[in-house]
Amino acid sequence: MKQKLFSGCRLMALWICAALAATIFSGCENLPGMASTATVTGEFPVEVNGVTISSRPQKVVVLSPSLADVVAALGYETQLAAGVESCTQDTLRDLQKIPENDYQAIINIGPDLVLGESFDSNLTSALSGANIPMLAINPAVNRTDFERLYSEVSSAFAGGGAGHDAGVDCAQDIFIVLDNINRVVPKDKVTTACYLYDLQGSAVTGDMFASTIMSCAGVTNAFNSYTGRQYDFDALRISNPNIIFCAPGLKTEILRDSRFTNFQAVRNNAIYELEPSLMELQGRTVIEAAYEICASSFPELLEENSTTVSLPPNEPSAPAVSVPETTVSYPELSEGESSEDVLALQTRLDELGYLDTEYDGHYGEYTANCVRDFQETNSLPVTGVADQATQALLFSDSALPKIVTSSSSEEGTD
């Protein structure tokens, strides 16, 4: 696997595993280690996404490295017969690999199921002619959808009923780890970040599960309101993230590009290269991705000379984790401003349900109305101005989310 950015990541991993050991006794028992040998006995035939699977498949060809990652997390990799060459996970190193578009190679294996995220017309025609069933399962885009993904994969491999439930349990167990990571990151400041695949406009956007991983790791995705993996440079300039994560080799380009000279991430030497697979794979890899992002963003968590903070008394016992003592002063924000602070404000309002349209770091009339809604709900003076008191409560765990009713939805611009 990839070399850790910080050796201290191993310490964080040990802490998480200790907490996990006290809480996980069923479902995805293999996290974050090797696959479980337990066999789930579900009901067949089972229908998944309109495809009927008559019996437990024993020779599955998987055409998506992310779905292969999910299969391994569920402990069903013994049912895999082959995977595409991009299935490079350590747990799948002995799996037979086939070229991405070699339809005949798939037919020669004689699988009882082909699993992928989508199938082009040529592949569909070739496999249909050979009477090979195909099942398309979409990747997850958020936390709730993560359970859908795991339940569908588990149902296909282990049947309905118990198989479906095992998938949901596994997804929830993974989020136990992600939530434990999030529980110890500093909550007294907003850290904005982005992941750039390239400098031509491709990045992790809010409709990708990687954005959820970033949130679990304690950072706010600068492109949370964008979709389709696309961004423009003006949006990046306005958000001016504290940290930039990027594909290997891109850091040098960023440092040479004069457009980035005044970026916070450049001035603070906070540019970190991460393999794109960490942003794409949705099995146990999501935990590794969260480790890497969190360790890069908050290296102070691993420092010895800091204030000790422990989990709440009702949480699973775990070694204490350190965070520094900090006092945050928020700049007053009002209509007409454009800045990364406004973007962070809008992102938090979005998380709490007050802002339900696209936003770009500009404090317009709609954002001011959302601030008023937040202030009213949280018993603050209703001014529409995000002053120190408003932001201190907004970014705290005590902030009350918007109460949504059938008539409360509003339309507008930021």
C-alpha cells in the first residue's frame, strides 16, 4: 500500500482500532483488518437493481476496483473469479486480472455474475449473447447512500434478508471508525480543503463520497456546492483553501504556477499528494483516506505537548488523544462580502439545512436570510450579520439545525 504521510498515522490507527474492538462484534467484523471468514446465509433468488440472481454466485467477475474494494470489505472475495487490472488492492493481489475491455476474456472465465458500475453497449451485447448475467451498482455519494451500496453488494453475494442486513451492518461499522476520527478533530475552527485531480478543472465535488470522507476527517470541502467533478479557477481562488490535496506530481505544478502564489495552502506549505484511489475506492480504503487527510490537516493531534482530551464517558473507551488549546476569533461577515470565511459560513449553513442552493463564497441577500433563520432558531439577535456570537454557535456542536416543514423550502441565490 501507499507510504503514510505521517508516521504518527499509525498511532491514530492503533487508537481507532482499540475503540473499534470495544464496539464491533457483528457485521463487518474484519474492519480494519483482513476479511471475515463468516458465511452469511441469505435468501435466493434475490433481485438487485432489477437483476434476479437465482443462487449464491461462485464465479464473479468485477469490473470496478471500487466495487472490488467493497466486496473485500464484506469478506466475499473468495467468490471472485477475476477482476480488471486496476483492482490492485493488497487483499486482491492473487485475484486473476483481465484487461479492461477484453470481453472474450470474461466469456472464457464463464462467470455466473459480472459486477460493474455501468456497462457499455458493446459489453452488454457480448455478455448477453453468452447468457452471462450483469449487475450494475452505482457508487455511494453520501453516508446514507453508503448503506445502500453495501446492502446491494451483500445481497448479490449472500442473498436477501440476512445478506442485505450484513451489508448495512458493515457500512455502519465503517462509519463507527470514521465517526471516531471526526470526534477528536478540533471543532473550534473551520479548515477548508480541496482535492485536485489536475489543474484543468477536475476535483472532488460535493456529489462524491470523497467529500463525505473529507468531512469525517474534519475538513470542509471547498467544492462542496459543486457537482460533476468540475470546478473553475475563480471558485478555487475565492475559497482559498487552507489545505490542498492533489494527485501525485501535481504539487510541483502548483508551486510553479504563479496563480497560486498567494494561496494560504502555498504560503503555509500545506499541499499534500494523495493517490486518486483514496478518493475513489469505497471499501476499507475510505478509512485509510480519512487517516491520511486527518493526519495531514491536524498533525497537532499526534503531538505530545498539548492539552489532553478524552472521549465522552458514554463512548467506547480508548486512549486519550491530544489537541492544542486554541481561541478562535471570527471576522464579522455581512452582505456584499466574498471570501473563504463566507464560503465556510455557507458550507456550515448548508450542513445544518439552512442553505439549500449553490453557493460560491459571496454573501448575498439569500445567505443573509439563511443567517437570520439560524439566529432565530438558536435564540440569537436576528440581524442577518454573522458576528462573533453567531459564528461561535454556528460552528459548535450545540448549533440547532433548521426545522424543515412542507412550506419552509425557499428558492434564491446566494
